[in-house]
Amino acid sequence: MISSFVKCLKHYKPWWVSIIEGLIVQVVEYNSTSRDKRFVAIVNDYPELAHSMRDVLSQSVGAKVLAFTDPRTALEHFNLNYREYAVLISDCVMPGMSGLEFLEKAKETCPSVLTIYTCGCGIYSEDQLRKYCDFVDKFLPIPFTMPDLIREVKECIRVPSI
């Protein structure tokens, strides 16, 4: 009698266990197909700035943050790992390739990656920037504060609550 009761208990699930299991499956599926891409890349030819931005973002957002000082190296890494990227942040003027060239080539490889363009050289609004290109998702004018940068990146990788 006791063994048949134990067998019955092994197969019995309270109604709420099924609901929780269903929610867990939804969360896992959502995360694996949505913005669970967790690389954020900073491309800036000033190593001190790139590394300080990386350090601040690493502590503030739920992503692995990479810093590149050469846009060509960044593009090579992106082309090999584009499925893992959520956000690209690029400076405007860099040796070898401009920030706009970098972002344009990255968007050609992966149109769904979100891009943030940082510039202080004459482009003062997102509307002005959009007149020239459609591959920049956000514009952050220089000078910007670290809280501004954190806010923009969090907006890009925000995962809606279920």
C-alpha cells in the first residue's frame, strides 16, 4: 500500500508546479532568442577612455564589455562573433576606419545589432545624424557623462519583464 502511494506521489504535480515550469520554459526561450546576446563593444582609439568606459559598463550592465582601440580589429571580432553582440559603441574619428564606416559594415553583417555613435565633431543631434545614415540607432554627443552612457546601453539591452 505504501509503495503504491509513493509511486503515485512521484507522478503527482500540484497545479502550481506546472505553471512555474511553464514560466521557466518561457523565460529560457525568451532569453535564448531575444537580447541574450551579451557582448557590448566599445571602439575608441583612446585606450584610457575605451578602458574606463569598459570598466564602468562592466559594473553597471549585465553584459560582457569589450574594448577595442582599432576599428579593424573590432570588426574582425564582430564578424566572427556577431551572434553574441547586443550593442556596438563607436567613436567618430579613428585611424584606419571612421566610426561610421565601422558601424555601417557591422550593420551589413548583422542588421539587428544596436549601435551607439559618439561624436563631438559637428553632429549635434540624432535627427541631423539620421539624415546621413540609417545604421546608427543612438547618438551620444561628446562630451557625455558615464551615467548617460550607462542609461543608453541599458536601454539597448533592456529585457522586458514577463
